[in-house]
Amino acid sequence: MTTEMEIAKQKRKAARATYSKTVNKLQEILAAESPDVDDLEIHLNQLTEKFKDLKTSDEIFLNLLQTKAGITQAEYEKEYEIAQDYYEKLSTFKIKVKKAIASAEKEDGSSASPNPTWRPADGAHAATKAEQNLPEIRLIQFDGDPQDLDEDSSITPEKFLHETPISGVPDVDNIDKSKLNKRCKYIHRLRQTLRSQFRSQYLGQIRQQSIKIYNTQPIKLDEIVLLEDNNKRSSYWNLARVLKVIPGRDGQIRLALIKTENSELLRPVQRLYRLELENPVVKTGDEPIPLTTSSGRVVKTPAK
């Protein structure tokens, strides 16, 4: 059965193998007469990443080694020194790569070759190296001839501020029978709604002013009257019979005891309405009413 110590040792062995392979590749690149700077930087970055994995594996292994029974101080120091040798290689190769890049940069400054070996790997170089897919815009100078004002051949600053007006009509190819039917039904439903609202909200509020003058008489006993109800229309008001009238201090009738279909109530006479049959018309408004001023003077129409 594989113990935890053996698993950590195998992981460290694999990490050291990949680390050593990258170190050997860097040595080959540095040994060349004109090392490629891009390859140096790529392999140096790879070596840095593999160094992190190797350091993690070494720490796990050394921690397990301390807890192992029967381990001596000399054996632990030996394993620790071997790990430090791998760590020192990273610092050594960082210095060598830095010197190689500086040397290549110096040679590039004195060389007239159109394709130098060394190229800077900074953001400015990456931006200049990237392909530009922007369209080429050519601003044509206007010479004053109106015939040269062609919208397709010239670009003026005004076109960047105002959009070019479109003189066409929208495409109607997408309009089919179903859309037309749906629109027709919507317009018909809207027309019916407006008509019903006009009848209920507008016509219902119009009241024709009556010009008839009635000869009002006081309410009498046993008279049939209409009982006002604010929650109902006047055509649905209940009928009531006057059982008793109660006058006020001035002798005018103020209250009346009435009997409805279900109960007897006291109501003011302002809430009781006599039937029109018992309140005859004594004067009609068929005669023309003279036009008067605010002071009561009759206005005379001048003769033509």
C-alpha cells in the first residue's frame, strides 16, 4: 500500500524532471551565437511556473519528512540542500537571460538589418504588431463646384454631426395578411371602446336645462311623493306616502313623516319630490325671453 510519504516523493520527482528539462532547454538557447529573445522569455516564464510547483512539492515532502519516525538531522539537511540547489538555478538563469537580452538590444541598435533578432516584448510593440482593420477614410477638399457635392464620394465634418436623411419608405415585404387582420381588429375594438365611453361619460352628463316654471305647492297629507336616493337614478327612486307634516317656527313645512314599502321615516321636504301630475305647469317657456343686462335693463335690438 502506497503511503503518503511515497506519494509526495513521486510528485516531487516528477516536478524536478520537468524543471530540469526546462533548464536544459534554456542552456541550449543561451549557447547559441544569436539567441532568440522571444524563446528566452517564453522558457524563462515556463521555468518560473514550474519552480512554483517544485517548491510546493518540496515543502509537502519536507513537512512529512519531519514527522517520520527515525529520521536524523543529517538526512533532513541533505534533502533540504538538494532542494536549495534547484532554487538557485532559477536565480542564475534569470541573470543570464537578462544579460542576453541586453546584449541583443545593443547589437540591434548598431545593426542595420531590417529583421533584427531581438524585438521588445512590451505593450507598445504588441500594439504596433497587431493588424489594424480600420477602413481608410479619405477627406476630399471641396473646390467650390456644386457638381462635386456627391454624398458617396466626399465626407464632410457635417456628416459626423448629422445623420444622412433617408428618402425611401420602410420595407413592406414583412406585412402579411395576419398582421393586417390583427391591426384591423385592434382599430375596430378601439372604435367600439371610444363610442361606449362617449355615450356613458359624455352624453350621460349632458342635462338639458328646463325652462318650464312650475307652481310649487306645499306637500299635503296622504300625498304620494318620490324619495330621493343618491345611490340610485331618479327613475329608480322609491314611492312614499306622506303620513304627517311637521312645520317649523316660521310656519313653513320642514319635515314629513313618510311611509315606504318597508318602513316609516322622517325626511326633510328637500328630499321629497312631488309627482309631475300633481304639479301642473302654469307657464311655459315658448315665449321669447327678453335679453337683459346685469342691471336688469332690457336690451333693444337696433333696427336694420
